[in-house]
Amino acid sequence: MRRAVTYAVTLATAAALVTGCDTSGPEQAAPAPSAPAPAASAPLPESPPPEPPPSNPAPTTPAGKLRTGSKGPEVLALQQSLTKLGYWNGRADGTFGSLTQQAVFALQKAAGLTRDGVVGPKTRKALDEGVRPRARSDGGRVVEIDKKRQLLMLVDDGEVTQTFNTSTGSYERYETTGGGTAVAATPDGKFKVYRQIDGWRNAPLGMLWRPKYFNGGIAVHGATSVPPYPASHGCARLSISAMNHLWGGDEIPLRTRVWVY
């Protein structure tokens, strides 16, 4: 009994401290599933910014390794193999850019490797062995967010069909717009997408591209920076292009289940 009470108090305390990326709350912004929502304090840009340059722009790795800036048939084969395994990286074009780097991050995370975005012997082996993350859910379409590995997965009837590099809450304290402090956490639990905005959301803690909210002010959203480690205020960040892909294919419609663990 004492443990149950302690757990309840812990949850209540966490709820009081955790606010997520969008601290204004759903009552201050109506759902906008099919049109961009204007911001109250500033006009929204008509289109997202271009993908940021990859973290490691200069190809300085030893011969035989693939990384940002690499080009050619080997890169094309890499991209095609990543796509076949479900690591989304856009259209295969033979150029190792930011989207390929995001997919390599995801593969390395699934394989338990160093998250450097460089395709060396260990990453090649994981690719050749067909390493893919395993789902926890077993029925229907579920978005699974694995905080330990920093992966976001689309799961259909227990099978992972698409995998993305994501960056969730850093669990660091930050100052809120009201002058208090909160924890940048992404709470565990099972939720449903209840609100979405097809455009920029000028939230108190930053700009969110095409967010899909599933837990208060916490959403899956596009961002210009998606490092391979926890860095957000609580949301699950994806690349701008990945978010456009999810919207374009209606991959995460309203009421889609979301499981964070």
C-alpha cells in the first residue's frame, strides 16, 4: 500500500514539473488538422526551412567508410538497403546527406553501436545482418517511442515498418516562460494523437513543424535539429523531411495510438 501511495505521489509531482514543448495547452489553440495555424505573436513562415547541414560536413574518414559528403554507387546501395530495412531516408540518390545520416543514426541505435553517423565495419555488419528494432505492441498501427534507444517506430500488427532517429526530452531543468522551472521530460505511457497542426506552431519553447500532439503539450514534430541523443523539452523530434513524409502519407492520423517507454 505504501509503495502504491509513493508511486502516485511521484506521478503527481512529475506531472506538475513536466510541461512539454508547447506549454500553452490545448485550450489556447484549436485543432487544425488540415490547415496551418497562425501564431498569436508572430506570422508563420509559409514553408519549412531547408534541412540543416549534417553534423559532419567534411568527408575526412578513412578510405572504405561512408559518411556525410560521400557519393556514388556505394552510397546508393546503402540508401536502398536502409530503405529495405525500414530506416526512412527519403529518395535514394547516391549522395550521403542529412537524411541518410539520420537513417544511419537509427540503424546504429538499433544495433547498439556508437551513434556517429559514419558507416564503418560495424555499421556495415549491422546492415548486412538486417538489424531492425523489435516492437512491443502486437495489434494495429502504433507509434512506439523508445527513449533508451532514441527511436521512433511505426508499428503495424506487431511489425516495425518504419524507423526514425528521434530526440526526446533531455531531462534537464529549464526556466519556463512564467519564471518557474520544469523538467524536459518525455513521460512513459500509452496515449493517442488528439490534435495536429498542419504548419508551424510558434510555441512558447520554440517552433514546431506540423506537430501531432499526444500528451498535453508533448508532440511528435519536425525540427531543424535532431541529434542522436535526448535534447528536446519533452517532444519527440523528427527531421523536417521525415515529418513531411508522415503527413504526406497520413501515417499518423488523429487517434493513432502512441506508446512511450
